Amino acid sequence: MSDTSHANPYRVYWVTWGILLVITVSMLAAELLHLPRWFLIGFLVSFMMVKALMIGGNFMHLRYEKANLAVMVFTGIMVTSLILLAFITPESWNVMHQTLR
Amino acid sequence: MSDASHAAVMEAHWGGGAAPFGASWQKTMMWIFIVTDGLLFSGLLCGYAFLRMASPLPWPKQTEVFSMPFIALMTFILITSSATMGTAVGASKLGDRKTATRFLFLTILGGAAFLGCQAYEWTHFIGEGARLAGALAGSELGHLGVPPQFPATFFVLTGFHGSHVFSGLVILTITAIRTALGKTPAQGVEMAGLYWHFVDLVWVFIFTLFYLL
């Protein structure tokens, strides 16, 4: 636990809550602005990952666990998802072009 | 097994005494469960990506179909319930049973409110003509020309997530009652908390990838 947790053991949860809310509102605001599509995708996905890391690190205490555990969780889910996406993306475009033909 | 031979087994490399993750077996198993459940949602989200990219019809703008302030409210409720859950875990670790119980019940309240919002959203969407296999012909959604993949992925993604919220509520209710009675150790509250935060984590992905992108 960090030093701040000794002063108020629950502070970390409510600070994280505040940051998550600010990020969520920013994401909703970005959706309403007419931003270039690729910029919007990059912005939303980046902040989605920041939110996920904050929940995993602060709420699920991965920050305070042994690095092995965090590595197993992160690589287990992220690498599998990226491999899956890499395989299905070209295939989905093939399907769309065949449907349109 | 004598104490000496038990100690020898525990000290051996393959004896079960080694803890590569530096965590109790309960926590290690909980994390392995979370990874497998995360892979389930990863598969569902990749399936959603496939169907969306393969759709020859344009994907509708979510702001035209859903009420974004309502979705924002649902997100606010779930994030808040995660903070109350964290506080309950922290309190139970400090041995403050009263605070832990109070915040567990607040978390249950948040989870129930989220499920209520989801039930309302489903009812509204079905009323607009959404079905698992696509929009009904002649319905409001049918006129918008949404591809059948849109309601299908909506029901599957939010349905799976909602069922996780429901099981989380069952686990939390049992944990809250047992904590109030002094029967659940701090580790039990922590395990329930890990599951609840995972449910919140999944919503972060569904909220961004389905409702915003």
C-alpha cells in the first residue's frame, strides 16, 4: 500500500472514481464534437485502456501484487484478443466485399 | 502426514509450497477465473467487431438509437459501485465490519440500479422493434435501416454483461449478510470485490466499443 493509504485507507478508491468520471465525461464530450474519425477512435481507445488500467491497478490491487500476476492477466487477455482481431479483420472485409458483389 | 514430512513437501519445488504469483491459492484461482471470463468477453467483442466490419449496411449512429445521457448514467452508477466496493474491501481488511457491511449494501444498491436501467433500456429497444435476429419490418428501427447485426450484438453483449452483474449481486448479497454476521473473512470480501470490479472493467470496454465508437 502507498503512504497515502495510511492517512485515509479509502482515498485511493475515491480519487480513482473521480478520475474515471472525468475520463468518461471527456469521452462523451469527444463523441459530440465533430472530430476526424481516426482521431476519435485513437482518443477513445486510448482512454478506454487508461480506464481499464486504473480499475485493474487501483480497484483490483494489481499495482500491489507481484508483477507475475499482472503480466499473466494482461498478456493472457490482450495478446489473445489482438491475435484474434488480426485474424478476423481481413476475413470480415472479405465477407463484406462478397456480400456487396 | 507428520508435521515434518508435510513441511518437507511444502518446501519442495513441486510440493505446493511455492507461490509464483505471491498470492494465496484463493486469489490465484480467482484471477485465473477472471482471465478465462475476460477471454469470453474478448471473444464476444471480437465477434462484434467481425460482424460490424462485415456488415454491408452502414452501422447506425448510436446517438440516434440510444439515449447517451442514460448510458452515461448507467456508467456513473457502475463506476460509483466499484468505488463503494473498494471501500468495503479496504474496511474489511482493517477489521471495520460495520463500514464494510454498509458499503457492501451500497454496492448492491448500485448494482440493482444498474440492472434496473438495463431492463428499462432493453424494454425500450424491444419496443422500438429490436429483436435478436434484427429489426422488425415497419418498426421505428426498421425505418432507420439498421443492419440485423446491430440489435444482435447489442443483446448478446449487454445480455452477457447483465447476467454477470446479476451473479455479482447474488455473490455480494451473500457476502454482505455473512459479513454483517461476522462469518466472512476479509479475503472473502476481497474475492467478491475482484469479481465486481471485473464486471465494471468489462463495461468500460462495452461502453467504448459498442456505445461510443
